[in-house]
Amino acid sequence: MVAGLAPGEAIVNPDKMFSDNNIEMRINRVNSIDSKKKQITLDDGKTISYDKLVLGMGASPFMPPIDGVDNNGVFSLRALGDAEKIRNYMETRNPSKLVFVGAGFISLEVAALVKDMKGKNYQVDVIELMDHPLPLMLDPEMGKTIHTHLVDNGFRMHMGRRVEKILGENGQVTGVQLDDGQSVDADMVFMNVGARPNLELAENAGIEMGRFGIRVNEFLETSDPDIMAGGDCIDNYHFITKRSAGTQLRGPAVIQGRLIAKRLAGYEIPFPGLLGNSAVKIFDKHVAATGFSETQAREEGFEPVSATVESRSKHAMIPGVQPWTLKLVFDKKTHKLLGGQIISSSGEPVKEIDAVNALIVGGKTIADLTTFMCAGNPDCSSEPSAEPITLAAEQALQKAGKPA
């Protein structure tokens, strides 16, 4: 929507969705929850009683407490309303110098879309605290590929830098000042440095909190058995470690919503935990990741073994063949698969990350992956002898030796 590729109503139409399913939709603010009376109080003073209550308050963009963050022309992007404000500003102000604070997937995808807008010639600067883009998805050497790709497409990259101050005149943004003293001109700034769960309502109701949000069990029930919660406001847990995880992604929220509905209908299907599956398109590069990167695995106490292989989207002799790279991360002790990363110049290979995800969930090892077989066709896959998951496993087996 920011780039004008789709109108807001094409993205979401909640009124029709609810009416088609005979659901009464009320637009109001909930001020409080009385769990003893099993009642919520709305902003207009009215109350609604419940048998079961589901909380899905989501999260709000985190705006760091730095000077100048309230200047006109400073935006965050989280909801449809944010996109509408950004689009309106770009149409009325016609900015030419854009600064993106944070090099995560939302920031880079939006930056690439606006850079590609016809008739525009934006100067784009990206500022990231870590030493490479997409630091939560990619290891440094994979991130370097994306860094080069962004520079080749005209981006000015400032890695390992922090914004100290947002500069402005008469309340209008004019640039940002970095921690090394450098100033970067800007007439529009995007702040994309994470989100914070909306917890006030649940906290005031006495619901137990975890490290990253509302504490829930495997069935998404809170400390009050008649109150359930899901999405960005809960304290998620990682599939591999079973420890708290603060990942806020669309996929888990959708699954959690479905599991809550099934639980209310009498089913008992536990939420398995997060793997952080994510994907992004940046110009003509497709990037996807799941599980732990090598860096993250080491931080979690594993001794990781990794393998990186080059492959292609089609058989080598087929016109239109495009290269892609796969990295797999294993635990040296158990040989279990911990994570994977893909960078591809075409869209088809990026879906192979879903196979990696399934292999992690299945507890598969390096040896298991050496026998991995997938469907193949000259026009839509690499040759069987060049199947990247198998090749990466063969490399990892040589590095890891026999499991402990």
C-alpha cells in the first residue's frame, strides 16, 4: 500500500469477513476486565459478560526515547493506518531523502518498494545497529550478500551505527545524527526498531506475565483458565529450546487464533512453539529463514555446525535458471537440524524453507537429511544430484563427525 501497489480495502475488509460468518463486530475500547465477575467494561461505560474471554491486543511500534522523534515526517509501520499516513505524506510532501532506521525485513521491504517506484529517485539511507542487514534472519556472511545487493541498488548503508538524535527545524524532520557524529539528511524517517506488546489491560486484570508478554500454557490459556490469549501480546516459547521467545510474526498469530477457536470448541491441540519462519523480497532477491542462525544457536548454548551450498532454480540447461544459496545449521552433539537460511534470485526456491521447517519439527538429523528426496522437474528444480538440502547435509556430516 505504501508503494501504491494495492488499496487498503484490498488488503483487509473486516466488515464483510464478520458479517459473512454471523459474528457481531463492536468497535469500542475495553477499559477493564473483572475476572471475578467475568465481565469487561467498555469505554462508553457499558459492560459485557463472558464465559470465555480471548485477548489479542497485539503490539505497538517501539519508538526509542531520542530527541526529535516527535518531529513531523517521522513514521513507524505496523498497521494499515500507518501505511495510509505514510502514503498521504509521500503524496503531499513529495520527500526525496528517506532514512530507514533498522534493517529488519519490514524496513528493507518497504525501502525496496519505494526505491522502485516509477518516476521517483529517492535517496535511501539505512541505519542498523548490528553489523549486517536482516540480523535476526541471517548470519553475517549471508547478510553480506544482501548488503551488497542493497548498495548495488543505490542504498547508502550505515551498519553498526545508532541514531543519537533526529534533527528538525520548526517541528519538521531534516535528518538524523549518528553515534559517530555523522549527520544524514532526511525529509522522511522510518523508525522500524521492533514492537512492544500491549499489556496494560491484562496487567490491570491481574493476569500473570512472562518475559515477553502474557504467560500462556501450550493451549494458550492464561493464569485465569477462562481467559485465553494469542498473537503478539503473549510470551511465546521457542520450539527447540522451549524457552521464552519474543518473536512477533503473522504466521504464529494466525495458527494461535485457530488453536484458540478449536480449544473453545472442545479440541485439545497444543501450540508447538515458534521457529521464527520469515520471508522477505528485496528487489529481485528472495530471503527466507527458520529456526536458529549459527549466531543464535551459539548464543543458546549449542555448538553449531553449518554448511552452505549453491544451487539453482532449474536444471542448468533450462533457460531462465537462477542461482540460490542455502545454509543449514546443526547441533554438533546431537546432529539435529537447528535452522536454515535461503537467498534466491527467483521465488520458487524460497519455499524450500518450509521443508527445512518441517525437518526441524520432525527432529531430523544430519544423517536423515543425507537421504532427503524431493519432487523434481527440469523446469522448476535443481538436478537430483544438486539437491541443496542433501548436499548441505553431506558437507555437515564431514564437519561434524559421528554424533556424541
